[in-house]
Amino acid sequence: MSKQIYKVEFSIDNLSLAEQNKFYKKLISMLDEDQRYNLHITITDVLGGKHHIWDGIGFDPNGRLCRECKSIDCEDCSTYIARENIRNGKSTDNTGSN
Ligand SMILES: [Zn+2]
């Protein structure tokens, strides 16, 4: 007889940074080490960027992976800003493959 296990996703709209931080701290304090290991948190910013802060990755508003995303807001992410500068013709770099 195997134990039934589930992946459970919760989401809350319209949280401020302070509220988000408060819930985050409470949640972490309730979890044991294994549960923390299995925790994933996704924050969607106003631009539509998705930030998986616990996993250290994110997706910008164009859906492109950001491997080092430590930001919870694409406007503060140097990777995103650099890409936008390229898109807006502020660089002659053509390493991107859009
Ligand atoms: Zn990023």
C-alpha cells in the first residue's frame, strides 16, 4: 500500500511586497526541511514576468527563461533590462535568436 502524494499549488492575487514577505515567513516556519526542499514559489510581477524565487529562475514577460533571476520584478532584473536594450536596438549584439 503506497501513500498517496499530491502536488498542491496555492496562489494569492494582489499582495504587496510586505504582505508577501509576511506570508512567506509564516509558511517557511511551518515547513520541515523536506517540505522546504519541495517548496516552489512563483511571483508574477505587473509586467507579466514570472519569478520562481525559491528555485532561482524566472521567465520574463516575453516568456524567456532567466536562469539567475533573484529579482521578483523584471524591471529590477539586469538580464531582462539587457535583453530589452537589445530588442530596442541599443546594441549591435545578435546572440539572441528571436
Ligand atoms: Zn530575471
